[in-house]
Amino acid sequence: MNIVLPPEQQKWLDAQVASGEFASADDAVRQMIAERMALAADDLAWAKPYVDEAHAAIARGDVVTLQQHEARIDERLKALKR
């Protein structure tokens, strides 16, 4: 497979290989693709505790409406302008 990179990307990749960050351009491409594949496969399980806490806050009534939030922001901005 042949890959053509824009000059700025080729220059960056060459510098990374020269610095020892990657053994070769092929190694860099393989590693970056593996990282991208891992991100794509992420099922967002890490976010579940945050979603659960948000649901619990809603159940407790620990929420504000958008209008209440905007009013608070407006009050703070007015106080800062004084």
C-alpha cells in the first residue's frame, strides 16, 4: 500500500521517526491506526458512572432549568461588569 501525505504531515512524520518516537513510518502508521481503532471500539462504558449520577441527581430533584441557569449567568455577568 502506498500512502501520499501532504508535505507538512510527511515532515512531521519524518521528524517523529528521526527522534525515535517510531521505528519507521510504517510503524507510526500501524500504531496510529491501532489507536484510532481502539477509540472507535470504545463503548463509552467509562461514562456510565457519570450518567448514573446524573440520573440520581434528577431523581433527587437536584436540577435547575435552562432558564434558571441562564438567569444565574446573567446575574454573575452583571456583577462582573460593575
